[in-house]
Amino acid sequence: MNQDHKKDSRNKVSNPRHNVSHNASHNASKKKQQHFHINIHIILLAVILLIAGFSAYRLYKWNKGIPSDYDPDFQTTDFDTEAMDNIIPLAPDKLEGHEDDGVTTILCLGDDPFSLKLDADETIKLSEQIASRTGATVYDGSFTGTTIAAQLDEYNDGYILDAFSFSYVANSLASGDFDIMKTAATYSYDESFAENTAMLEALDMNTVDLLCIMYDASDYINRRPCEDPNDLYSVVTYTGALRTGVEAIQKAYPHIRIVIMSHTFCYTINEEGNFENGDRVDLGNGTLSHYLQKELDTASDCGVSFIDNFYGSINEDNCQEYMKDYIHFNDAGRRLLADRFVQCIFPELSGQE
């Protein structure tokens, strides 16, 4: 039994060589795992450091800013603005069937830029400036204090100026019916209303070659809405009345080339009686530049020429030279407006006196 026990004991004793090999393999595996863990930590640390470094660099660049070419010592007297003129010639097919009488005839419609009576020290009206510069026969059918848009949806004798707003005048010319204008003129204290109405009624529109439309910023001052998206022909809106009148003339007299001259810069007067910049003050329907853009859009829709006087003629920088008050022009201002008209519509005459 003892011998058997010894034999079993001998059988249970491990082979020394096997133990050495097993231990060596175990130690190598353990070292490999430790090395792997060390490499992972290093990689993670490197990624964290890289992200931190990149973030710090971006923060540094952001704080430093971007180099600017702005020179605070460099000044100019004028802003770099470009007039938004859109000059469209009359399509040749519009002249088919029309007999040219050989005389260039221009009809001017609008308000104060054309119609306002001159002061004692002033010499020449805008329509007369255009006539002298172009050699054309020019008729002035303007009405002081009026607007492009009417105040009321339907004409009422309680507000006679609506009868002389642009859409009413244009519709009277297109239809030949001047009854509303003639009746309203009897209520006016301004004798020129009746005189100009009679002139327009007697004028043969078939002899008119060009219609020049210019209103100052009276629609802005009088808070007329710019447009009604649900009614593009609403005569109580700035663009609706303009579109209505222009298309009425186009339909009745397709041979007439139509030119819209925009308003210029002006001031508005606040409740305290102080002047305020019309392009910074919204009276409820947009600033002056908003009205300008809407007028340009409408002219483009109708396919007629547009002369931008807001950026191209009289602006905030030069208004004291060309205006005698917050909205009306002096002789120099009217000459400048006439020059712009000639440059855009009769470029061959530009520069001639």
C-alpha cells in the first residue's frame, strides 16, 4: 500500500519542464495585456490633448478676429450707391397703326414737383426744364397736394383730392370721361385744378408720344398703404393705384411710352415739429426706400421705364443743395431732375443746353 501511495504521489508530481513553460507563457500574456492597456491610455490621452489644443487654437483665432481692410482715417463725401434705373424702350409692335405727326409730345402727370407755384426768386418749372432740354412740346397735367393712391375706396365729394390722384386722372384720360374731375375742380380753391382738367380733356392723346409720371414722397407722408396682396389693383394703395393707372393708359393708347420718375429723399415732420429722416422713420407702411422698391417692382411688372431719383438724384447727402424745405425742390433741384430725365430717356441730348 505504501508503495502504491508513493507511486500515486509520483504520478501526481508535475513535470518541472511543463511548469516552467506554462509560467513563461502566462507571464508573457500578462505583460502583453499590460502593454495593450498602456497603449490605449496613451492613445486616449493623445486624442484628448489634440482636441484641447485644437479648441484652444480656435478660441485664440476667434478672439484675434479677421484682418480688416477698413481704414478709419479714409473718408469719402458720397456713399457708393447705384441708381436702380430700368429703362425700357417701347416695343415696335406698339406703334403699329399709329401715325407719327413728326412732333415729340410729352405729357407730365404728378403733383408738386411739376405743379407747385414758384417762389419770387425761382425761375423755371420742371416741365419747362424738360421742354427746353428736349425741344419737345410738353403739357403739364399735374395737381398740387395730390397722391398716387386715393384715400377712399370710392370717390366722395367730401375728399375731392381723390379725383386728381393718379388712377383717377389716368382713367379719365383713358376713357375720355372727365365728369368726376370737372365736378371736383369746382370745389377747389386752386384755379389750376379746373384749368389743367380742361387742358387734359381737350388734349388729343393720340398725339402724345411719352407720358412722364412723377410724384414726390406725398404717399409716404400721407401714410398711404404700399400694397394689398389680396388686391393688386386697389386704388387706395400706392402700387395698386399706380398699376391701375398705367395699365389703363397702356390699353387705351399702346403707342405712348411711359416713364415713371421716382420720389427723392425727403424728411418727415414729427409731432414736436422736428425733421426726421424719411428713410429711417416708418410711418406705418415702410420707409422711403420701401416705397421706392415697390414702385420699381410695379414699373417692372407693367413693362415701363423707371428713373430712380432716390439714389440717382437727390439724397440725404445733397438735399440741402437741391431742396428748399423738407420735401420741395428749388431751381437747382428741378434742373437736376430734368437732367436725369434727359440722360435716361434722351441720352443723345445729354450734355446739351
